[in-house]
Amino acid sequence: MKKNLLVIAGLLCAAAGAFAQGSIQFNDRVTGTSTAAVVAPIYGVDPNNPSTPKHGNAATGPTTPIPTGTQTYGGSPLVGTGFTASLWARPAGSGAAFVQAATTPFRATTSTTLFGFWTTPGTAVVLGNVPSDPASRAEILIRVWDNQGGTITAWDTAVQRGNVAVGESLPFVVSDQLGGGVVLPPTLVGLQSFQLTVPEPSVIALGVLGAGCMFLLRRRK
């Protein structure tokens, strides 16, 4: 009887392990493979259109994008630890809120082939809300912000600040099962380039600014 119970317990543990939290490679520059390649540099604010978001891979870049596209960017590819990339996930098709799984700074490099790419974590990122299950897939969102010299450590803070460069990818579903057990973590196939923007001042903020200017003008008179 005890032996049977141990066998059952072992099977239950194995089943639970099969659907443990899934993992994924947090890397926007994966080359040398035809099925898992992704090259999607991230761009800074376009000085001529600072509040206009753009998405999609360009035809060329620091490293030729995979897949190649037709988008054009006026900003420069991001470089340096002053920018933070974050990975957010949810079960595909669930409509649930995206949950942040990891953050990493951009590469500080003098090699142009690495411009626009963040520093890849040493290990795959675990998604606490999506299992490694043959029947489940992860929907991913990449968010990037100017961390103002390391003083802004969260996406929400950057957005609420209002005058900080921020940007996010279009959501995409990873077609492969997440890593777990004998399954290797997939890459971010489906990710494409995007650029940061600085949100336009709100109408209320402009109104307050205008009122302040009028007050100062009256005082001068």
C-alpha cells in the first residue's frame, strides 16, 4: 500500500512539475538560427516627432533586423544603462493584465552592431503567471523607459512623470511552449522594433502653464 502511495505521489509531482512556471529568453538580438532568430533594436525619441509612436522593423539597422521591414526611425538606437527594458507577460487569449517579469538595462557599448539592444540576463526569465504547458502560450509586451540616471525604477513611475521618454512594443504571442523541465526556453520571436516618445503635455497642464504666464505678465504691467 505504501509503495502504491509513493508511486501516486511521484506521478502527481511529475504532473505538477510539467506545468510549472514557464521561462523565456529575454533577448532582442538572437542570430544564427533560422527558426528562433529575432533582431529588433529599440530606438530613441524622434527629435522631429517626439510624441509620435512607431512600431515595426526597419530594412536596415545596427544589425540587420530579423525579419526585415519597411519602417523608418528618426531617433538613434538606444545605448547605455540610462535606459531600462522590461518584460511583461500574460496567458495568451486570457485578457488578463500583463505582469512584469524582469527588467534589464541597455548595453553600454562602443560597437555599433550592439546599438539598440539591451543587456541579456544570464539566465532565462521565469514568468510567474504563464506555465510551461503544451496547451498554453504567452503573450508578451516589452516596455522601455529613460530611467533618468537610475532614479526611475518602475514603468508606472516613468509614465506618471509625464515628461519622460517611454515606449512599448505591440503585444505578441510566442508561438512555442515556454521553457520548463526538458523544454528549452524560447526566444522573443514576434518582437519588432519600436521607438520611445515623450507624451504631449495635457490640456490641463497647458492651461495651468498659460494661466501662470498671464499672471506673470500682469505683475510686470
